[in-house]
Amino acid sequence: MRVDLFDFELPEEAIALRPAVPRDAAKMLVVDDGLSDFHAGDLADLLKPGDALVFNDTKVIPTQLEGVRVRDGITAQVHATLHTRIASDRWLCFVKGSKKLKPKDRIRFGVGETHCGSLDCTVAAKHENGDVELHFDLSGAAFDQKLAQTGSMPLPPYIAGKRGTDEQDMSDYQTMYAREDGAVAAPTAGLHFTPDLMAKLEARNISKHFVTLHVGPGTFLPMKVDDTQDHVMHSEWGIVSQGTADALNAVRKAGARIVCVGTTSLRLIESAAGNTDQLEAFEGNTDIFITPGYQFKVVDILMTNFHLPKSTLFMLVCALCGLKAMKSAYDYAIKNNYRFYSYGDSSLLYRRDISS
């Protein structure tokens, strides 16, 4: 399909720079036979007893680093965002102004002019796709501990480009149930959940199940091709336990619905279904690319935020509900002041049997 079919105009003021307070006060557009306005806190009332929610429990790690390059006594500022761990002491990263770096350069990341407690590394390589490979002096748990002290939250570019990252983001850009370190971006649909909303779901007999998909940087990247068939989908690591697979299969057998919280849990669950309609245990990388025409095997409903034009995630929601329906929903959301992207409002999408 042509990528430009998934384009739309979004006013700059529609991009949320901070989340709603409280989290479940965010607006939620329900897309079913029509369009209805609710709030995230209404979710329990919109679902049925016996339905199952699937959450992604990945935890965002603070991979945004500020430091200096040291070469022949001359220093230069370095702004890096780690995005893929390739060994216990090596990461691929995006570097703002990477042209200033050369292999074997030393970089010292840390806070303050003295860089007390700094995180030091060597530029191991510069790759053709623009990635810089860094070899850190620390590895394993020692590296993780120092990164937690040194790094900041890797906010998406449409937020970071408008304001700096601050201490508030350390909690705002993390779901309340995050527990498995590894993501470099938040599964943002989960940011709307609060203890109060969780209690309402439990009281209504809506079960909660957790999977892990470590969200990578590809979630923010726009298409660079003209046709979807030419796009190479990014890969992310995930796991669905046998116990979770069995529990969700039982939910479906009982005639209840599978409700994925976020596109990450949806992509992982659909990957675990393989070529059948039965979930199986899954552990490994998935690069599943869902576009209109995809036949969903397991997922009935998706709770998700509003996505970027021409992004793989907007294509996914169009596959679930139809391109025409989602363009109409997004047009409605823009006209009715819904807030977009990671810190924005939510939608609840009911799967349709569609051909386009």
C-alpha cells in the first residue's frame, strides 16, 4: 500500500507535552460502530466481566546521556541516546552531531563539570545507518547501576524537541506496573492506568495478564519508503509465558474478549499466535508488521494512544478498524481537542472484519 494513504495533518498544539493528572482523567475516544467520548477511567464500565486485559510490563531505562568527547586535550559536547544493547558492555546509540566522533574517541558521560561518578566509554564504530557503537568501561549490573544514576528518560523527539527532560518525567514516562528493565520507549497506552482504575477492573471481574516487549526506538520512526512492502520493520524482544498463553486461551474459549493495552502487547500476542488462533509460549524477537489486510488471530479490542502520521502504528490501527474509519476518528479527535502521542489521550478500538 502507498504510505501517503496514512498521512494526515496534525496541528502542533495537539501534541501533549505532559500527561493528564490524574492519569485516568485522560480522554478516551471509543471507536466501534460510531464514535463516543469517554475517559480512560471509564474503561471498566466499557468492558464486560470475564474480559481479559493484556499489559506490557517492560520498564523504561534512562538511556539519554549528556557528556563530552575528549581527543588530544580538546573536548566537545555529546548528546547520546542508547537504543540497542548488543553486549553486556556495548550499545548502539543515536548521537546528535555524530560527525564530531571518530572510532577510538573517548566519551565521558556524567553530571557537572567534574563528571563525578561518570560513565566512560570508547567509540567502537560508526555504522552506515547513522548508529554509533559505544564500548563502555563497565558491564552488566555495574553498568546498569551507573546508567540509572547518570542517564535521563529518553523522551520521544516530538516532546524532547519542545522542552527538556526533567525529574517529573522519571515517573510520568513509566507505567505503574513496569517491572522488567529493557525498554527505550514507554508502552504509552499503559500510562493511563492508576491504582483506582485497576481496582475498578478487578471489581468488575476483568482479569489482568502481563507480557513483556522491550520497546525500541523504531516505534517513533516515520516511514522512509513510498510503499509499505518496501519497509523493513524494526525488531523487538518479547516474552509470553506458557501460563499467560494458557490463561488467555481459556478466556477466549469461554467466549470473552482479549483487550490489549497498547500496540506493543498486541504485536507480541499476535506473534505468539503464529499461524493459528491458539496462543503459545513465545520468547525471542518479533518484527511483525501489521497493515490493512492483516487477519487478526487473537485480539478483539485495543486501547492505544493517537499515533504519528505515516507511522507503522497508525497503519496497525487502520488494519484493526479500517483506514477510512480511523481517518475519520483522527479527524474527529483533532477537531474535539484530543491530545496526541505519548503523553496524550487514549482510544478504545473494536476490531472490525474489514477488507480495507
